[in-house]
Amino acid sequence: MTLRIHFSGDDLARVRVAPGPDILWEVLLSVHLLGRREGVAVFDGWRRRARRALSPELRTLFALAPPWGYSADFLTPPEAPDDIDAAVEAVLATPRARLRHDIDQLAGPPRADLADLRRGRPAALRQLGASLKGYHRRAVAPYWDAIDAEVRAERARLAREFLKGGTEAVLTALRPFAIWQPPVLRLPRHPAERDVHLGGRGLILTPSFFCWRAPTTLKEHDDPQVLVYPIEHDPAWPADDPAEAARSLGRLLGSTRASVLEAVAETPATTTDIARRADISLASASEHARALKDAGLLTASRQGNRVYHVLTKLGARLLHGPAADRAG
């Protein structure tokens, strides 16, 4: 089946290339790959490591992004920020009518576990936000340097094509995933027979690390359309095992303090939260949080009568490495 994207003259003038990897598209498409057996040579090492790091709290995310078929469009708002916290806020700001519409598009009978999210209930939205951030932290952020480097290399390739022949040369360079036959861009591996008329909205080309074999788009949107497409991969990635980094962190700080730092990485936490997440006593959680605060790795934020421990930028860099500066 084929997706056909129809261009007007105005649309050709409004073709752009995303400035770097789109953090929410990489999250979404990597979720898809976890549930598939595609790209064994490239992704199986990542799959094994990612699955070992995941937790049951991600059920909502997996329900919204099944491995096959439609995934909720609101998970990938156009031109989302490249910081995970700001990007997730953009998702959580989705109007209720859009939440209902997108969730109703999911295949199969209505899911009871998505009912509160469909209504825009605050607790359900918070849970979705935690799921997105938690998944990103465990399955995407540790590999962000490789993702960023390969996507930017593809962007540089398209820039060279543009200098040689303008927008049409860029569209031609999307072979074999897309075939430019003016004024239509054909995507022959699309899962559904479909026509998209841009109507002056333009197109944002988004090279994606976790997109595999077939490009994808939003199902419905009034903003500029997005075409997310696969890039070339180095089969040797990922060379570094994040688990080894975690072991190194444990040797540096001690295993318990490393666990406390991990416990605060996903979301701010009270001392009680830390004790529960790290499976230590309340007194031990308090002692280690105080030591990490003294070292500049945690800070405290009071909200009402509660004090939350928050990871500092220094703590994030120690936990995630330099990728934390860009990946959030």
C-alpha cells in the first residue's frame, strides 16, 4: 500500500528539515520496536538492555503506542521542545477533545485503563507524564549521543542535496523510502492506502534513529505535516552498556547512594518516596539524601508542607553523562 503526499508550489517552498532528532518521535518509535522483531542486527542488543530496565508503570504508554497500527497522535506534538521535561509538558497540554479523539482511534474495544486519560483527569495525565519520562530515561537517554550523531549526519546529507538542487533534490534523496514524482511524494511501504494533500501547510522532514524500514506521519493534523523516515545505522551500536555506567556510578558513590540518585532521577521525590523506590529505611534515605545534597547532586524544593528532593544539573550529568545536557 502507498501513502501519497501531494504538494503545491507553496508546499515546496515550506519543506524544512528538523534541526535534530525529535525526542518524542524517538520515544514513540522505540516503543514500537520493543514490541516487534524488526531490525534484529541493529536493535536486538538495545532491546535486551531496554527491556531489563523497564518497569510496570509504563502500561499506559504501551497502550497508547501499540507495536502495530495507529498510535495516539498527541504523543508527538509538532515541533516539540528538545528537552524531555518541556516536551512532556507539551503532550500533557493536549486539549481534552483531542485526547478523546486520538484515544478513540486506537484499534480494538475501548480500554478501561485509558478511560481517565481520555477524560483528561489530572492523575491520569501525571501518570502518563511519569511514564514518558521514565521510559525516556531508561531506554532512550542512555543512547542519545549515538542517536543525535546519526540523525545530524543525515541532516547534513540533506543540506548537501539542497545546495546541489534545492527542495526537489532533497525529496529525490529520500529514496528508497519515498519516491518523488512531482508533485507527489510516494511512500510505497505505508501500512494503509492514503492521500495527504498538504494544502500550503508545508512538510517537516524528520530523520529518525528508531524509525525502521517505512516512513510514518501523523494521521490527522492541521499544523505542518511531519514525515518521519529511517536513517542509515551503524550495526555496531550501542558499543557502551549503560549497565556498566551504573556499576561505575555505584563504585564511585556506593551502591545505596547511587540507588538514591536513581530514585530521584525520574521525578522529584520526598524522603518517603526515596525510601520506597530504593528499598531502604526512612532514616537511611534521609541520611543519603542529605549527603548527596551536600555534594551538590540533589537540591530541595518545598511544596506546601512537603519537601521534595530534585536532581541538580551536576547530578544529572553524573547519572546520565553529557547527553543529559541535551536529553533532559
